[in-house]
Amino acid sequence: MDIRARLVWAAAIALSPLIPLTARLAYLQVIKHQNLSTRVSDEIDRVSRDAPRRADILDRSGRVLAQSVPVWSCFIDKPIVKDPHALARRLGPIIGLPADGLLRRLKAAGRFLVVREDLDLQTAEKVTASRLQGVGITAGYQRAYPNEDLGRSVIGTVSHDGRGLAGIELAFDGRLVQEPERHEVLRDGTGRQIYRGGPVREARSEPLRLTLDRNFQFYAEEALAAAAAKYSIASGLVLVQDPSTGRMLAMASYPQSPLRNAAVQDSYEPGSTFKLVTAAAALAESTLREDETVFCENGSWAVAPGVTITDHEPEGALTLKGIIGHSSNIGTAKVAERLGAMRFYRYSQAFGFLNKTGVGLPGETSGSLKPLSDMTRVSLLAASYGYGISVSPIQLIGAYSAVANGGTLYEPTVVLGDSDPVRVRRIAKEDTIRRLTAILEGVVEEGTGVTARIPGYRVAGKTGTARKLDPATKKYSTSKFVASFVGFVPVSKPRFTILVVMDDPKGGAYYGSQVAAPVFAKLARGLLTLEGVPPDGPVGLAAAAPRSKAAQAARF
């Protein structure tokens, strides 16, 4: 064999081990290329998700009410740990846990142990730098409320895993939970990350803006807290609404709970504040002339065996304005009797009662009234002055807002930007609303609501003091009451409708004029000043005592 042949043969022998490798490379490059590319692409997409961030909740001016802040969790894969004692001694001081307690948890059953879920970035980096075997760090978010408890009955709360549990957090959970950010990530055969690129899809970050005003909410909660302390109430609430749009500006509850919003979830017998409906129906249906009087039986009227309607103060003949101004149950009941059950029922529905308002918050109640087919004479007369009927606070404030804005009932809303104000219906003609407003203004000028006066501003509203039903005896209590006042200001161009409800005030004062109307005046005065609303009435008109102790009561 010549030298040339021997060189070729030697080269073939030397390269022979590479032939299978070359063939494999060719196979991978040509035949399996598409399949491998797909697998790599799948790996990139499959492992690229970061922890999702829940969107912020803002007030109407963009101030933060709820936000998600980044936190880091420290976990231990226990089977990997070779020396639990050494790990506990080294890790404990870093994450702020006693070593002996950490050791006990390491010895407990289970593979994975989450030791802290609220680490800051600096501590998380220290844990990572320690390179402790079996110890890892994961990033996430924690819900925070920078104003502490302010507005929490409306805002609500989230679960441990960041999902809505109550309030706004629950009602708009789908909008608040955001898609996680995704990155291009490549891992090797052992699952170790070897490449992380820029975000393929960034997380959405649009906040949810509410109609609530943080300053209004603060004023409302402060006024309610002061009254709660003064009168030792069992519970209470204050609502503020923009009557021109139905937007809720403040919703304060006492005691406050992020799991319950009494404004929409609770219902109660409203007492005299419901006389609004009876008066409106009487005006709209021309049940009696403005100068026509109704005999109020000198304070006591037997309407059925064992059933007597009473007024706190004996009254004789009163016009409709006098009936509402003096809060006569007997006069109101006689007006309702003229109306009849069908028309009374129809106007109750027209003003937004007996149906949910559509505010969109969890657990809303519709209130209740006997079906028209079951309504008796006695139940009609009682309902006319707010007994035997239950309403929610958000229904009641909406009804008064409809009068304030000239006769349009709006769907209440707590979120900005979804749509224009939703008009539900027109409740009455302009002339009816004008005359009804004059009657309500008279309540404050010279009736049971004089303690709601605000110097320089015209105020319209109605007091209420309803006996509570004793669940044990099934009779109305003689010592437990719900005191309330609801009204709007300024009358010439209403900016705010405010409802104040005090449940079971103590200390001797329990009438709406004593307990609730002054809270209305204090809060409204603060909001008018805050918003720079110009006066529309005589500056010298200040709050005064009612014309008599009896008128002050405004019991029903």
C-alpha cells in the first residue's frame, strides 16, 4: 500500500468515532428542527409568568385607597436540608425568627415550609446571598390600605391569596385581578434558568377609580364617630350623594367592618323619613289642596280594635305642609287612606323602594313591604309613616336625591368612568317636586328639623324617630329607637344629599332632631366650606331649638 492510501485509511480510522455524532447533528438540524423549536418556544412561554399584581383602587381625585405592594416569601424544601439545626441558626436571624421555633417547624410533617410571606427586598436579597441549601425566595404582592380603616366598609378586603372577599374588592374582582407579566425565559435540561429576556407581555395596571372622595369620607367618618361616642349608639351610618348624578361621595358605617356595608346590606323601618312618599303621592294625585286641612284627632286615633295611631303632640287641623312639618302620624295616615293602597304602592316603587338600586355592591337588599294583595287598611296606614316597611339606606338617600335634582331617580354608583349617570325614571312632575321641596324646606325652617339649619344656606329635609321592633316580644320597644335625618343643600342648587342614621342612641336623647339632624348640619357645613359652595340663604339663620319639646321629638 502506497503512502497516499495509507494516509486516507489512517484518516478514516481517526474520524470514524465522529460519524455517529455528525449523523445525529444532521438529524437534529434537518429532521427534528421544527419539533425542537416548538419545544423551546413552549418552554419560553410556559415558565415566564411573574406573580400577578392586583390593580389599585383610587378615589375620584386619584388618591390611593388600596394598592398592592411587592413582598417576598421565604420557603424551605425540607428533604434537601442536610443539617436542620445549622439552617435554623443561620436563617433565623436573617428573616427575624427565633432559631428554636424555626427548627420545630422544620421537623414538622410536610415537604415545603413557608417561613415568612412578608419580607422586604433587602431581606430577600440577604436570604438569596446566604446560599443556604433548600432555601428559596418567591416574589408576590400584598394588599395594603394606606388610609388604614378609612372607607373599608365600602372598599372591602381580599383573601389570603389576593382575591376579593367583600365590598369593591369583591364586586370588581375581575377587573382588579390583572394578567401577570410574562418574560422570555430559557432553561437547560435540569430546569435551571439560563436566560431571561424582556417582557413579552406587560401586566395591565389600570386602576379602578371610585366616586368616593377621600376627604368627604374622612369628614363623614369623623362626624359619625363623634356622634357614636356621644350617644353610645349600637350602630350608625352616614351617606353623602351627589343628587345630580347618583354618585356616592361618602359611605361611613359604625362600627366599621371591611366585610359588611350596612348602607346596602341592611334594611330598617324608616319612620317619618318615609312620609316623603306619602306627601309626594298626595301632591301628584291632588289628594288634597294646599290650603285644605286634615283633622289630626288631637293626637290619638283608634283605627281598629287594639290599634291606635298617636302623635307625640296633640294636633288639630293641619295642612299637608303642617302634617309633614310637625311630623303627624295621624295626618299622614289619613292622607294615605285617601290615596288608597294601589297608588301608595305605586309611588313607593316609583321612588326606588321595594327593588334593588343596582349599585353593584355585594349583598344588596331590596327592602320589603306587604304585597298589594295582602295590604290591609291598618298596614297601609302604618306604612304611610314608615312602619311595616323596610328600606335600605341607599334607597332612602336616592329617593331624596330625586327630589333634590328636580324629579329624576338615578341609579347610585360607586365607580367612575363606566358610563354616564343611569337615569331610572322620572318620579313626578316638576310642579309636584317644587311643592314637595317647599314642604321639606319648611321642616327645617320651622318644623322638627330646625337643628339641621346651616347659617347662610337653605336646607330641605326630614327627621325620623322610629321605635325598634323587639324580637323577643314581637312588639315595638318603648326604649329603643332609630333616629335619622335626611336632607339636601343648598336648596337652590343642591350639591349634597346627606343621610344620617343612628341606631339605639342612649343617654336620654333619641329623637332624630336631637341626635341625627345636628350631625347633618355639622357635616354639611364642613363639605360646603371644603367645596367652596356659595351661600343661597340668609346668613343670620342659625340652628334653633324646636318650637316645643313635643315638636322636637318628631317621633314617627
